[in-house]
Amino acid sequence: MAAASWYHRDISRVVAEELLAKAGRDGCFLVRDSESVSGAYALCLLFQRHVHTYRILPDDEGLLSVQTIQGIQAKCFRTLPDLIGAYQQPNNGLVTPLLYPVHQARQTADEDSDGEDGRGHTASMVPAGVGTWPSAPITSRPHISQQLQQRLQEQVHSSPASDFTGFMAEYLTHHLQLDLESLRQGHPQLRHLSTALATACRALHSEIDSTLAGLETLARVFDPPISPLSPAREQVRPPQSLLTSDPDLELLLNKISTLNHLLSSLEKKVLKSLQETVSRHNLALPSVAAAPPPATKPLAVQTFEVKMGKSQRAALRVDVEAGTVAITKKGSGSPEETIPQDKILQLIKSQSEQSKVRLVCEREPQRSLSRDFVFPSARKREAFCQLLQLMKIQHSNLDEPDLISVYIGTWNMGSTPPPRSLASWLTSRGLGRTQDETTACIPHDIYVIGTQENSLGDREWVEFLRASLKTLMAIDYRVVALQCLWSIKIVVLVKPEHERRISHVHTSSVKTGIANTLGNKGAVGVSFLFNGTSFGFVNCHLASGSEKTHRRNQNYSDILRSLVLGDKRLGAFDLTLRFTHFFWFGDLNYRLDMDVQDIFAHITKKEFEALLAVDQLNLEREKNKVFLRFREGDISFPPTYRYERGSRDSYMWQKFKPTGVRINVPSWCDRILWKSHPETHVVCNSYGCTDDIVTSDHSPVFATFQVGVTSQFVPKKAPAAGSGPEPLACIEWENIEVIVKTTSRSKCYIEFHSYCLEEAQRSGENTSQSCDIPGFLKMGWSAKHLPVLNPILPDLEYLGDQHLLLSIKGVESCESYGECCIAMRSMIGSMAQQFETFLFHRGEETGSIRGWMKVRVPKDRRSTRERLYEWISFEEEDVEPPADAPTCPKPPPHPTVLCRSRPRSLPEPAAGYTNPAYFIFEGVP
């Protein structure tokens, strides 16, 4: 029976168009899942070098019909093959009949390089109702073995080992039919299932024997003395089962039954024994008083040696608790000056000299004084600035924070228990850009810990982390979320005072193991709101092996497409655009493309730049294959994989397997990347790895961030009674031009989403359109066809923190051709401002958008305040704002909108766009 190879499941629109373009003949077609309607399909048809997309929608009874041109009667079909067969005939409302199916590429079983295999490959399944190609008999329902395999894939979310699922998948694929045949012949024993279970559970014998012996010993301790007249204790025997045809399985069931009996009775036995002891000896049970929670450790006063002026040496004494900075010149016994925190107006970091900072203080009203200090190192300067930032936060009168600190850690634990102490990892100490000792033990607001190959139980791991932080920081951190997929885990912990600020918590997981059914590889994710700021976190374990770059890229795309996180209303948007701040980390498994001996030579000389130039992740990002517009901190630490366990002195780059020797070159497998909305505040303060945690062949990696956050805005000015309607802010568009990568000629409209809008808005159809450049469609909208948007609040302080999400959608298919994010902060004023940025869809760059817009704010709503994170800035030339523009504080310097966030170790390309066609924006000033 031939499979319906024209059905390509959930491939993207871009991939579908590429397949049709490659086929090249009029009448080529394929079917894919609809991106806009769940349970619907999209029929993609090539005609005259353009792709036409038709939606196939089910009705209430499950019948399928094609949305075609007006005037053509819609026909209903029970299965997709019936529908496809009918539309092979002319005059059915399509631009051309369906002539040449574009077949799905056959997927071969891809064995994991670490020796994990799928024990059988499951073919891509056609959905219910799709059936088969019309030349073969059509079965409306899949075989029972296929149904059960699908249930196995859906149900197995977390498992201690991949082997068990492999045994079960093999049974369902190859042996289930034999048991079914035995049942038909009247034999109730499922012999093949019994054999599969006995084989899968073989390792349980030794584990249960050891556990059973220990439990029996403990039970005997609490047994009452045996009297000669006492009857012999009765042996507990399990009930007879149908699955007793295998002696090994029967023995295992006996052991499990005994284990179950012991565990269920042990607590009662111990309790009864202790109660009898207390009553017999008239003992008083001691009252256990709850230990008071440890007080938060006060921050110690820190002193920094600096140079003032040309050669004057001095000491800066920072007392965070008292809120003062004291300046003492060398040789002087007492401070020359003590500056209270409320008199410190600004810190300005030098960009040309990384260890220099300027302190601007208020001396008297309308007069300030600045002093330059040079620290021994850039790390000391950062520690000083961090302490002053913390001082400002602690002594501010804000009810809600403007700035929080986020710690992110990732570690492949190598299926071994962790050491007793994780202090170096949780305090960002080791190699690379690490925390200074003066700030290492300052507690972060949020800890996000991602692990792979973590053999600990879920609760055990969480409590271990909480206890570790409590020991280090004297804070009892609260659990926001825990999400696990087999041995891949993510834990989010927050300070107790922030617990009320966390809302809308979502978790999700995606399997990308063999055939995307096993959870030995995949990702787990968590998202939530911190007051008014959305956060997303993804921890992943991608395919291993130096040659598996394409597989890792596909894992990334599958995760990006399948994780269900964030606001459901933004589900159609690229995952990376749904959050103000989005962090992706884990064992990405990208390797170094260089001979192993050359790698060792560069590591020995600490020549990391040469290695970063051949890092697969950097190379794939350069090709725009993965992590578009993400950022990563500078890597100044050695590769974190593959070390000899028990040491960090040497790498174990050879792995001996039955099939031969596999080379695992030292690589930066463990990474942390992030992506934030434009004109938001996020600063990476550290990025490194530990050098003293040696239980795994990976070193733990850490990164810490200062992140700007917003609170739920409350207008300071209430409308006066009887004053008439409230003045509204408005967002006005002069024009928008879009270029998208597509061979379609479909008309499009734009959808506008924002938390500052009551509901999503949409434009009219594009007013201009051209496809002069093959493979690209250029569209334009005039002001007349673009909506005026009215935010729910007109205040400048509120609007300066808002963003607009735009989606370009086809009128016929309602599917997205690309999405983008625009910051409103730079658009505020009476004069229109130009914006220009990329379009993304499902992790791919699909085009570009530019235009002119302005955000009008009522005059009496233009007051604002400086954020705490704007208090520290970098040296830059002053730019005079337009005279009529309201003053809105600008964030620290941010890469220009079209400047790609690239690995710094690689040279800048001459052109920032993927395709030079994006540069053609004729008619836009």
C-alpha cells in the first residue's frame, strides 16, 4: 500500500515553496498542515512560477472542502486522497489541475552518535482521514499497532531510560500481531509481551534484590520478639497473573509484590513499635521547635583601590547598607569625602578604557561635580558599578523594581550525581568572564537552572538546589516551575518577595530524539510574567556528533515550532517574538570543525578566537540557519566538553565503541544565548564555566544578567469629574513597505498586536504589489489602508515601555509570511519616525519591513521618570532631540535595528541582509 507521499505534515510555507520551485513544473502540488487553523490543511500548487495556496477546511461532520475562487461550488470529501483525486480534473476552481505530486523525502533512521538507537524506525504517519494515494485501497483508520505506537508516543513524557521505550516500540512494531493471532486462536497468554517485559525489566532484579534486603533488615529491627507459641509468619504471595509464561517475569512479580507489601507496612510497623516503647517506659516525646529562618546576610562593606587624576591613589569604600561611598586618598587616615547615594546622579562607563568610570555627584542645587576613577581591572569596575546599582535599588522608594538580576546555569551532568557543593557554579566563579569576589555572593532575583543527563529525581534535584542556595545566600528561594523531559530538567527559583510578582506560568516540552518520539533529546521550557515583563526560558539537549550539524539545526526548528509557551493570543507569532526577554541554553552539542591536535594547540595557548572561527554554532548563525538575532556573551573560557571525569586537566577525545573509535573533539557544547525586544535593557555581567566540578565530562556553564522590567502601570493623573472624554494617545502610520521571500502573488494584510491595545487590529489589503525579483514579493500600504491605533493608556511613561508585534498574513490562506517587533519608545513625537527591521517566521528570516509612523501623546500626559537602569550609562556623543518632541529617557546604546547580532569572533560581512533583494525599497524616502 503506497503512502500518501504528497502529504508533508507540518513543514513551513517557505520549505513548501522551495520544494515546489525545485520541482519546477506547472501542476506540481503538495499538502501540508495549515499554520492558521488547527486540524486544517494547505494545498500548495505551482503555476507559472508562482505558488498558489488553498485552505482545506473540515466542517462539523469532518468532511473536507477546498476554499477556491468565488462562483465555484465547494465539494466535500471524506478523505484527503478522495479530494486530491477529484482535483486532478480541470475546471474545479484551481488555477490548474493537480498533476504532479511532490513526494516527501524518505527519512532514514539516524542513529545517535552516543550509541542510543531507536530499536526500530516508525514511518511518518498520515493523519486520520488522509489515507493513501488513490491507486491503493484506502483505509480510513490506521492499523491497531500504529494506533498503539501513536499512543505510546503521546503518553511517554518522562521515563528513567530510553531502552524501555525502545523495547515497547519494538514489541508494538514486530510482535503485537503475533499475540493478536494467538488471542484469535483462543490462547489468552500474551507470550511475546511477557518476553518483551522480562527483557526490558532484566536490570530490575539486582536493584530489587538490594532494596528488598535492606527493607527486610529494617523490618526485622522493629519486629516484636518471637514467642515459641507464636504462629509462623505467613509468606506474602502475589496473585496469579495471565503474564506468567516466563519464569523470570514470575520471579520479578513475586519480588515486586513483596517489595510493595514491605513498603506499605513498614511505616505502620515503625509507628506502632515507637508508640509501644513510649507507653511502656513512660517517655515524654521531645517537642521539636521549628528553627527560625536564617536572616538575610548583610552585605559587607567593600573597598576598591583606584587612581584619581593622573597618579593620585585612593580607596573607594562602598557601604550598601548605609547607602554611602567614601573616598580616602592614600596616606590619609580619614575619608576625604563621603557621598550619600541620593547625591550620586550618574555613573558613566568609559568605552575606550574598560577600567575607567566617571562618578557624577550633586554638590548643590543646579550644580554637579564629576570625578574619574581608574580601577585595576574591568572586572573591578563592574563590581563597583554593580554594588552602587544595588545601593540605589535598596534605597529607592519604588514599590516595584525597575531592574532585576537573573542567573542562568546549564550543565550536562553525565548521568552521575552532583558533588556535595555547587558553590562555584551558583556564584559564577571559575573561568571566563566571572563575578568578582566582592559581588559573587550577592543573591540574584531569579535563578534558572537547566540540566541534561540528570539522573536525580525531580523533587530531589529541586530540594538540592534550594538547600544549596540557602546555604550560600541565606534565602529560602521559592519554586516557580519545574519541567522535565526524561533527564532534561529546568528549574526556576525566585526570591520570596518576588513570588507575588510572578504570574501566567506556562511549561512545555518537545521530544527530538529518534523519529522525534524519544525524549533522550529535546527541550523543556518555562514562561511567565514578572509584573508587566514577559520572560521565556528554554533548556535543550540537541543531537550529538560532529557530523550532525544539520540534525541539530532541525532540532532547533522543531523545538521553536512545537514549544507551547507564552500568551496564547500570540501563538501565531515566532516563539522568539512572544517575550520581552527570551533565553535559550543547554547542551547544544555544536562542535569545532578542526583537527583535534590543532584544537589542543590553540587551547594550550588560550587562542580561543581561532577556535570560535570554526565553531559550528557560530558558522550556522552566520548562515542564518539558527538563532536569528540572538546574542551571546564573549567566550573567554576553554571548551567545556569532553573532559576526563575527575579532572579538568585533560580532554577524553576518543570514545571506544563496538563499531570503532569515535572522535569527540573538545568543543563549546554548552551555551547560553538570549534575545530581547528592541530598546529594552539587558546586560550580561558574566559568562563562564567552573573549574572545580569534575563529576561529569562537561563543565557547568553560567551567565548572569541585569534585566530591566516594568510594573503594572497606574496613571498618576485621574480624569477630573465632568471634564469630558479622556484625551487619547494614537499610533499613526504614513506608509509601510514589505518584501517577503515567496513565490506567491497573494494579497496580504497586516495584523497589529500589543499589550497596550484592547484587541488585535488589522489593516486593509496591500495597495501596491510587484514581483520583479524572482522569489520575492514586494508590497506596500498607504496611510489610508492602515489603522489608527489607540492605546488603552495615553501616558508617556507607559507607552515608552510598549512594543508592537506585526504579522504579514495572506488574505487567502490567513497564514503568516513573517512577523516583527517595533519599539514604541523611539516613535513618540509629533514628527513621523522611520522604522526598519527583519521579518521572521518559525525561526527563519522571511523578509524585511520598513515604514514611517508616529506615536502622539497628549501634552498633559508627557511626564516620565528615569529608570534605575538608566542611571548607569556609557560615554557617547550628545544628540539634541527635536524641539517639539517630549523627553523620553533612552536606553543604553543598542545595536542598530538592522545590525545582526553576530559572533564577535567572526568578521563583519559587507552586507547585513541574507539576500540583496531586501535592499530594493523603491519609492520609500
